[in-house]
Amino acid sequence: MATSKQRAAGRKNIKKAATAAKRKRTLTKLPKSTRTALAKQANKVKRSKAKAR
């Protein structure tokens, strides 16, 4: 289990990665594993937000 500090850092890193990817279209150049990891994270967030509604 990750600590809350680690989770916060992870979220921040993903946000940074997402903004950079939008700007540079890096997503197409990333390795497949990183792409799937980002997609899984996005889906998890999407699901939890949908549950909250």
C-alpha cells in the first residue's frame, strides 16, 4: 500500500505527464506499457468520479 504522500506524488506526476503529452503528443511516442498504465489510471479516476455522481 502506498502512503498518501506517494499517492499525491503519483497523481502530480500523472497530471504533469498528461499536460506534456497534450502539448507534445508524447503519448504516441511512449512505450506501450506506460500508455496502458496511464489509460488504466484514467479509467480508475473516471469510474470513481462516475460513482460519486
